[in-house]
Amino acid sequence: MRWLLSVLAVLGLAGVLPLSAPGVAHACSCVYEPDGPRIVEQVSHATSVFTGTATAKRVEDQTGFYEFDVREVFEGDVGAETVVSSSVQSAACGRGFDIGTEYLVFTSTYDTKGAPWSVDSCSATTESSNNRTRDAAVAVFGSPRAPDPESERVSEVESALIDTSAIGEGGERDSEGIGASLWWGLAAAGGAVVLLVTLVRRSLRSTK
């Protein structure tokens, strides 16, 4: 029955190793270029457009959730506060936001992971100081308006996306805590494999 023990050990390791194995990166070919020839086309694809400051961030699985204080709205039903999601993988066309920086954000409602809006590096999203992108937004959507305080308030569920207990200095989640959780998970999985092999061995001995 040694072959059974070997199979169990291999299956256990196969379940553990993928947790730490690096993925294969693929470049995102549609990154927005503010000085590119397709600026108006990329701007016009947005479902909502607003100017706002990133105030908090939380990462869950491979998705980053960013909370914004909204200053003005060009397009869409956007309130004074909102949440935007994006992949944390640049190879998956994800993009990040620096906490405390104001952005001109162009969103969609595709694969939002529970947030009201999502954004990727293919959108026209850029810092609010980029006048060429702002001029294009005005040309497509008209002059911006103040956010409606009664529109799309951040609900309790959406607010829960920003877990302030897990946000460290600078608005980002504590990476040390994330690393510790990963190692505890690996240790627990490895321990389960060892326990399973030990129980099988004892079972085989008791049958002799």
C-alpha cells in the first residue's frame, strides 16, 4: 500500500504549491495614452465619469476596492461618495490609485465584483490635472455638475468593502498581515497532509 501513501502525498503537495507559484504575466496592450490619437473614442466609452479623490483601499483576492470622495460628475448616477474596483494585476489591465490623489475617473459596470463601478488601464482614467483628458470629457459629456448627495450613497454593503481595520498607514492594507495569513494557510495545508498520511499508516498497521 506504499503506492497509496505516495499518491496521497503528491495530491496534498499539488494542493499547496499553487498557492505560492507565480503566475505567467501577459502585457496589457490597450493602456490609455492621454496624448494618443484615440482620446475622444476612449473617453466616450465610459458609463460614468467623475472627478474624485481616492480616500481608502482594500484588496480582496485579486481585486482592489477604492473609495472616492467625488467633487464633480460628468456622466452617470454618481453620488458624493462611491467605490471603484479594479484588478490588482497589471497584466489583467488593472490599475491602482494613490490615496490622497485626485483623479478623473472613467468607469464601466463590467465585472465590478460588487462595487458600483469598475475601471481598468484601458479606460481614460488619469490624474485630474491632465487637461487634455478633461477637455475631451467636456467635449463628449458637457460641463461637469456637483454630485447629487441623494444619488448612489455608499450603502452598508459597499462601505464594508473598505475594511478600515485592515487599512494601514497611507490608506493601503497591511501587507505584513497578508503575508502572515498566506504562510499560516500554507502551514495548515501542509499539516493536514501529514495528518492524513499518519492516519493511513496507522490504519494499515491495525489491519495486519
